[in-house]
Amino acid sequence: MGANTIEITDNNFETEVLKSSTPVLVDFWAAWCAPCRAIAPAVDAVADEYKGRVKVGKLDVDSNQATGARFNVRGIPTLLVFKDGQVKEQIVGAVDKSVITKALDKHL
């Protein structure tokens, strides 16, 4: 996890994501998932690039099953963009960094 990427859990999801004053990108992932590992450098790069404008976090679906179920995460990696406590964008699969930044730029 990068320096500007935070760990999201079932316990801190409400505070870190739903009550955030800035948009939040949440990467739903698992350690055993090869596409999740493939996309991780792009997620960390986005966290660095958007520092102060977007909060970027990673949620391990194996350790935090309630939140994944709550947002119907069926496959990983799934990236959800939250703004004002609502899901605004959903990206499923290992995608290029430009796909992530394009989704975020719509909500800034």
C-alpha cells in the first residue's frame, strides 16, 4: 500500500468513506487476487497524484466481508468512487490508470 493510500475496514468505512468531505476511491481487493495486485501500482499512483483532492483507500474483501456485501461487490478488483456518501462510479477489473483518473475527474 502506498504512502497516500489508507486501509479501509468494515469498522472505519462510515467515517473514512461515507462521511468524507472529499470524493473517495475504494479499491475492493484480496491478497490472492492477481488482477488486484496488477492494478495496485495504478491505485497508489492515483493516491499520490490526487492527494488532498481525493481520498484513496483499499478494502480487503476477505477481512471485511460486510462492506463488500453491502455494495454488491461480486468480483475483484472493484473500484467504487464515493461522493457525498453515495456511489458515483464503479469500475470492475484490472484497468489502466487513465480509466481511474477519468472516473475521478468527473466528480472533482
